[in-house]
Amino acid sequence: MSSPQINEIVSQMGKAIGSNSGLGGTLKFDFGDAGSVFIDGKSNPNSVSDGTGKNADTTISVSLDTFEKMVKGELDGTSAFMQGKLRVAGDMGLAMKLGPILQKARG
């Protein structure tokens, strides 16, 4: 079962990616005990859902606090990665495509 925060992220990210995110792959945000969010950039249309039990081409492990700062534009994803606040497992190129999607999620 998803937490209200995860449900909100699923809703926001769903609006941001639209029907075609340009990702061309699957990506999972792992927020630890809080849950996870799965972005399917291969499906047509693209979709965002709870990531529990799903495997992705790329998994980004990050705290909800750090993710929130990234979405608000207070912290750059590259900086978060360099500071060890964000870990990437899998296709790094796919993770690099997230910048424009996070900007769009800002509104």
C-alpha cells in the first residue's frame, strides 16, 4: 500500500511525463521504507505507478526530502549524486534524461 506522499508523487510525475516522456526505458525511484515510484517509459502511453515489486532498467535510490528539493529546483540531480544523496543503479543515461521531466513536474 502506498503512502499519501508516494500517491502524490505518482500523480505529479504522471502529469509531467504525459503520454511520451522520451525516456525509452523504465525507471524506479526507491524512497526506502516510504515506498517507490515506477515510470514506464516503454509503454504507450507512458505510465507512472507504485513501484513495489517492479524491476526497472534504472533504479534511483533517494530520500523523499532530497527528491522534494530536486523537484522544487533547490537541488540539482548531479549535485545530489556527487554528494552521495542519490544513488543510481542501472542505465546512467536514462537517469540523465530526468532533468527536463523534473523541471516539468515543478510546473
